[in-house]
Amino acid sequence: MGGDGAFAVPGTSGAPARGPADVSGAPGARGGSTTPGGVTEVSGISESPGASGASGDFGASGTGIREAGPDDAAALGELAAVALTLDAAEAPDLVASLSAPPPGRRWTALVTGDLTGVVFASVSGRDPSAGHIDLLAVHPGARGAGRGRALVAAAEEWLRGQGATEARFAGNPPCYAWPGIDVRYTPAAALAERMGYERYDVAWNMTAGLAADADLSTDADVARLAESGVELREVRAAGPGDRAELDALLAFVREHWNDNWAWEAEHAGGCHYAVRGSEIIGFAAWGARPAWFGPMGTAPAARGLGVGRVLLRRCLAEQRAAGQESAQIGWVGPLGFYSRAAGARAERVFWLYRRSLR
């Protein structure tokens, strides 16, 4: 890849590694249907040029940068699929997901006038001084003309206008793309460093294979847990389940973890949980971020029962049934649990960058 490169640069606003705050003793995984028009409600994106003062050429060969509008949605999905070569299959869904963040998030999508480049940026809900470059993509045929640098500069200007004092090449949980710049998108890392960003953290994902012969059985574990009074259930926001059931699960997630995880559980493709008596004791979700597993966690009082292994395998089996050949487990801490429970392997490594906007 030459020039600006094809890359996306999401991740974490300093959030801890996701996932089981147990999983039978092992922490680990992080893991709508909207167009950029959805930005209109949250960040004021319109169809007119100029991103909070970010209009102009910015040195990108006659391609003025403007805010994305509703009519750009399909083109941005296609651009992402072509530019994000390591993530082409899910790139359009990823763009749609970033365009439908939690209510109240301040965010924007800026594009070059010829729609050969796009950058998503947002402000952290936890720390309003932190701005995030959530995704950056430049068409392979348009690299080398400064579009990547121009888009980042425009995003930084927008972030300053929102009061951010630091920019991070990292996404903004709970609606994010990746933990940082995948090291294989080398031009992205090179661009960040040329623009004065410093590498401040590293994160990694694990990959769980979902081939037909992958052992994701749970029958023996389910029977064992039943003897201990533990019942396994599932619920989903878009399904026929009782809304009160989902609300109870979300309250459990908020109590033991945070609102970010609750948002992901609510927007998951599938969500499984464990109950002992009248109490929820663990949960696992998948699909809030396209094709990824997570978040998951087990209540402190229930750790060591083996609940995490069952919930993980149930989610992975459901992802396999949905046609996935593998699942990404993001922002993993200790590796042992996922390796033992699902044969997952550490695979993708991400660098996180930041720089002052003062």
C-alpha cells in the first residue's frame, strides 16, 4: 500500500480490556442500520460543505473536505470495502454502525469532495477532553495526494471545536471499530507518526475458528450447571422476548460493569445469560460490533462455576449458525481462557496513538 494507505483506526478511550470479569476466573474479551445521514441528529452533519470550519482544499488535489450527508451512505460503504483490505467483508456494516452511535454522542464523518476518502471522529463520553479518530479510509487509486493527512487535520479541527484537547487514533466505546491501528495497516501508523502522534498503548484480538468441526458443545456443562441450580437463557432486543427480561439483564450489566457494556448487550446480535435462583449471574453477547464476540462477564459471587465457558461457546455456536467462519474476540487480556475454551489464537495486534491538540 502506498501513499496514505487504506486503514481504519479505532479502539479504546483508555478503556480496560473487555470481557469476562471472570469467565470462570479468566478476564478478557471486548468483545444500526443507519447511514451517515443519522449524523444529522447527533453532530449536525448536513449536505452543505464545511465541517465546523474544516472546509477547503487541505492540500488534497482539489478535493475540498466537507461533512458527509445522507446521500453519501452507499458510497462510503463501498469506499470502506475497497480501502480497508483486511476488513473488506464487514466494512460497509462497520460504517453503518459508526453512523448509529449511542444517543448524545458528539461525532462527525468528513469526506473529500470526490468521495475518495473519509474520516469518522467523535468525542469521548467519559472524558470530553479526549477526541477520537474512529476510522480513516482512502481509496487505493487516490493515495499519495495527501488525502489522509488532510482528513486527519480536518478531524482534529472539528475535535478542537468540540473542546477536545487530545486526539487519539483509537475508537470510542461502546460504538467503535478496532482497538487501534492494526499493525498490518503500516501506512496508517506511518501517517500518525509523521503527524506527531505518539504510540501509548498496544492491544490485541484473538480469533476463534468456527469451522463445522470446531468443538463448541455445551451439553455436559449445561447438565453440570443445572445440578448447581444454574439455568441458561437467551434474549435479544430485536427478538420476541419480554422487554422486562432484557431490561433486567441490562441492569445487571450496568451494576457490575458499565453503561458501555450495557449498550453493546442491548445492540447485540445475540445475548446469552445465566440465572441462579432469581439472580442473573453472568452474560455473554456477540454482534454489537459486526462479527465480533463480546462483551461478557460473570458476577463475582458466581466465579469458578464454569459459567463463562458455556456462555462463550453458546455465542460462538450462534455466530457459526449465522454463517461466520470465525469470530474476533477484541481487547483480550489474559489469553488462557479463550485458548482453552474455544481454541482461540492471538492474531491481530493494534497500536494506539495520541497527540495534544493544544
